Amino acid sequence: MTNKLYGVDLHRTFVSESGGATHAIDNVTISIGAHEFVSLLGPSGCGKTTLLNLFAGFDHPTAGHVYLDGKEISAPGPDRGVVFQEHALFPWLRVEDNVGAGKRLQARPAQERREIVSRQLAMVGLEKFARHYPHQLSGGMKQRVSIARALANEPEVLLMDEPFAALDAMTRSQLQSELIRIWSETRKTIVFVTHNIEEAVLLSDRIAVMTARPGRIREIIEVDLPKPRDPNSPNFNAIERRVREILWEGVSSDLH
Amino acid sequence: MSVIDKPSSGTAMDKASPGKPPGTRFRLSFPYFLIVPVIAIVIWETASRLELLPAMLFPSVGTIVTTALDTLTGWWGTADWYSGVWYVHALASAKRVIIGYFLGGVSGIVIGTIAGMFGLFHKMLDPSLQLLRPIPIVAWIPLAIAWFGIEDQPAIFLIALGTFFPTYINARHGIRYVDPVLIRAARMLGYATSWELFTRVVFWSALPNIFTGLRIGLGIAWMCVVTAEMLAVKSGFGYMLWDSFNFLRADLIITGMISIAVVGYATDRLMLLLQHAVMKWER
Ligand SMILES: Nc1ncnc2c1ncn2[C@@H]1O[C@H](COP(=O)(O)OP(=O)(O)O)[C@@H](O)[C@H]1O
Ligand SMILES: [Mg+2]
């Protein structure tokens, strides 16, 4: 498998005005293969968002380097689509215009753009809502539009920061299955941040289990089960248990 | 990797109906808004008939209505030298408001936008503007007359000044406090330059604030025109008020006040219509 994303010896330290330093990311090295689905899993505050923002180019490492296809990442770009926790749709644009808002799409002829937009909307099951404004949609629908918007701009990588955390259990599990379907249809490389163990095991090829203060990757676990997965199968539960143990080890070693 | 069945994506739960929400706009209901004016008119008329003050200073409702209609139509001549000339004064005030409001509003939005976008500019300019802002617009009148003489220019100057501050402050605020996650969304979609981010995100997300500033500014513009016309000009509603006061004609004074209320209200509604037309995404 070729490396799509590569972060090496990454540190990100936030210095507060009073001079206190937070080592949000401390010595993290991670490589993510093309078409791979990797989750960053860990408790709140362990640096998941910080790490994702380095890949997105929203933020720069204090030390270390991040690469996309061997080229150093220095800024955000259309090659990396991002899905935010708070949907971040443009309230003044209709659903179809949100999905078509990407710069790559805007550069295309209008007819072509319309086709891509309706294809993306169909993929997330929202063709009928093309003319709606974001505030007229439910939370789950907004997140679908947000996924469609990121994909429509034809990125190579999809970075998702707890995209389903704010949704109710029903909607969340619906979107999880849709994401598995989308991933297998588009073969995008996906980095998915979550603090939910079951979600990580359900979706990922590999799970990077992180610990807090300093934020580190404790272990990377392969989930070698065919998708879609059955959360009630013994294999699934065994992996879940292992992930939980690693997470707990991290927490209890923090206490010493 | 196994091939995955396409789950039916049009299912249940988190999907609202694609239809429009039922309209509530044209529902007929009891005109509650009339209660207060009706009571006020009854009290006024009663007080007027008690003749505690001379009728000239406290005219009956009928007199006021006749005078007001006469300023519009010239049918009865009860408004004397204001008979049938309402439009002349309305146009005189409106012209000053339109020009002053345009100048003040445009410069408020432009300078507010620049101050919102560029921190250094803001640091240079804002403290001085904040120092000028507490000066009541009336306090500028002597200088305005000294600089611009009488008639239109001093009035336009005051209106522009009065409009400038609220549009500047609101535009600056809207531009400055745009949601950073929307900026990130635009950046990940490939937009990088300040100009792209401004036209794609910042401007649109500041629009509600810009309109707030414009509407506050419009109210202040009418306030300013009346003030200016009372002192520096010989036409318009403000002049009509002050002139009628000199002749102790309360019916004309009240006609002038009602005129300002009606025209001010109408222009505010127009601005609201414009806001709804531009900001289609807000209900
Ligand atoms: N911009 C920032 N300034 C200061 N501290 C920050 C900033 N962003 C994150 N942190 C700190 O870094 C740590 C990791 O944060 P984050 O990456 O958001 O965690 P997670 O996404 O895993 O919940 C936290 O302790 C957080 O308080
Ligand atoms: Mg986070």
C-alpha cells in the first residue's frame, strides 16, 4: 500500500498567554495508505482534532512534517475535503449551491457542475432537498450535505472530525452505514476522528488509539473484518474489547 | 473488500418533508394592533373637548385629520400656507435623507468592512471614531452651518454623519466576527486569497449585521433631517414643525409629526423588504 498521508515526528504545542504549554500532540508518527479508512480514537482532549488539523493544513506542527503524496502540507487545499463536527454549511446557499461551492467545481462548465452536484446529492439521498436552505434540514441531513460538499470537490482524502457525534443514535447508525457504502464506492482515503469505540471498529481498517497529555498514539490496531460489519459478532466484540483495554491502560497510566 | 449492498438511502427518521412549511403569513386574525391607537384617540378627543387648553394648542381629532388631509389635497384650506404642499416638504426632506443616507451608509459599510478585515487599520482608526461617536449629532449643527451655510448641505452632512456610525459599527462587527469554521470550510474547498474568502464567506455572513446597521442608520437619518431642518433649512418636515410652532398651530405641528412617523415607518418597511429580498435564506 502506498502512503497517502504521512506525519512524522509531529509535535504541536500550544502556549497560553500566561506561558503555560499544552503538548496537544507529542511525537506522533502515522502513515495512512491510499484508499484506507483510518480512525483516530481517544478521549476528549487527546489531540485528535489537532492532528487532523495538521493534515487539513489549518494548523502547522511545532516540530515534524506532514505529507500528502510525498509533498509537504503547508496549507488547506481542495485535495483534502473536510467534514466538520458542526456541519459548517454556508447558510446563505441552497443545498445544491453548498454542494457545488468547491473551487474545482466552480471552475467547470455549469452543466457539468450540475450533474456532479446531483450525483453527489443522490449518493447521500438528498436529491429532493436540493433547493432547500441548510436551516430547513435536520442535523443528520446537514451532515450528509456536508459530506456531499466535500466529495463533490473531488478530493483525494476525506478528513472527518467527529462528524456524527452530535447526532441521535438512530441517525448516527444510518450515517455510519452510508459512510461505509460511500467509502467502498468512491475508494477515498478517509481519516475519521471519533471518541466512540464501536464507531471506530465498525468503520475502520485501522484504528490509531490515542492517549492524552501528552497526546500520543498508543497503538495502531488493524480491524481485519469484512465490511459492513456486525457489531454483535464475537470477532467484532473481541476487537472492541481490545481497543477498550488499550484505552483504559492509557487512562490508568495517566493516573500514576 | 466485499461489495456492499446499497442501503435504501431514502429512509425514515431524520428526513423532514421536502414540502414548504405551511405558511402563516396571510392568516386573518383580530387586529390587535388597532386597540392602542383607538384608545389613544378616544383619550385625546375627550381631553380636547374638556377644553383645558385653547383649541389651537390642543385641537380635536377632527381638526387634526382635516388639517392633515388639507396639507395633502388643498381642499379646505384649513392648513393655510401649508394647504396642498405636503409633497413639497416631503420631497425636500426625502431628498436630503436619500443623499445623506447614501453617503453615510456607503462610507460606513466600506470603512467598517476594511476595519473588520484588517486589524492594523482597525487599530489606527477605531479609537478616533469611538471618540467622535458620543458627540450628539445636534452638537454638530453649529459647525455644519458654519461650514456649509444653510439649505441642503448642512442637513446632508448631519444625516451622513448620523448614518455613518451605526452602519460602520455593525458592518465592522459582522465582518470581524465571522464564524471561523466557515472560513475553514471555504479554505478546504480551495479558496485561499483574502478576496476569495471575502466574497465567498465574510461578506455573506456579515450581511445580517450590515442590514441591522442600515436600519438603525435609517431611523437616525430621519432624526437628523428633522433636527437640521428646524435650524438650518427653510423646507421639509422639520421646518414645517418649527414654523407651525412659531404660529402656535398645534394641528400643523401634529400633522408634521405624523408625516415623519409615516414616512419613517414606510422607509423602514422598504429597507426590510430589501433585506428579505437579499437575504433569501433567512425566514
Ligand atoms: N488553539 C488552541 N489553543 C490552546 N490549546 C489548544 C488549542 N487547541 C487545542 N488545544 C488543547 O490541546 C489539547 C488537544 O485538543 P484537541 O486536539 O482539540 O483534542 P480532541 O480533539 O482530541 O478533543 C487540549 O488539551 C486542548 O485544550
Ligand atoms: Mg476534537
